[in-house]
Amino acid sequence: MTIDKLNVAIAAVRAGDKTSGQQLLSEIVKAEPSNETAWLWLSACVDNIEQLKYCLTKALSINPDNQNARKALTQLEQPPQPSMEDIVPRSIAKPPESDESKVPQEPAAP
């Protein structure tokens, strides 16, 4: 029964229905706290970083060799990389709009 429910939950998540998927996956992990696959798929449905970390950590506690969970958790724990906007102020990064009426025009070449 759990395998059928798990397959339905995964299909829901893949179809974009994370709400239904999350509900089914939550039921599965309550009934089977050691269901590694359910924890991984539940991580794709949760709303915040702490819940995501919790799900990935649970999957890793079940299977420390799970490379997908390890990689995702490692990426979450890395400090965010600054964007260009954080490094270069907007006034420098974006050139001012030119007013063509004030810019002298060169004559066209013959």
C-alpha cells in the first residue's frame, strides 16, 4: 500500500501538485519514518530552508551514502554568492540613459 501511495505522491510532485504530494509524503514518513525515498521527495515539497534541511538530514540519517541528499545539503550550507548588483552599485553598473539631442553628431562619411 505504501509503495502505491509513494508512487501517487511522486507523480503529484512531478505534475507540479506539491500540495497533494506533500500531504501524501507526510503521511508516509509518519507511518514509515525510515522511508528514505519519501524523505527525499518530501524535501522537494516543503516551504522553507529549515524544513528542506530537516528532510535531507533525515534521508542522510537513513542512508549516509545518499549522494543526492548530501549534495543538496552541502549546497544549502554554503554561503550565498554575491550578485553583480551586490558588488557593483547600480549607478556604475547601468550607464545613464543618453539624451541624443545633447550629444553632438558626427557627419556621415562620404
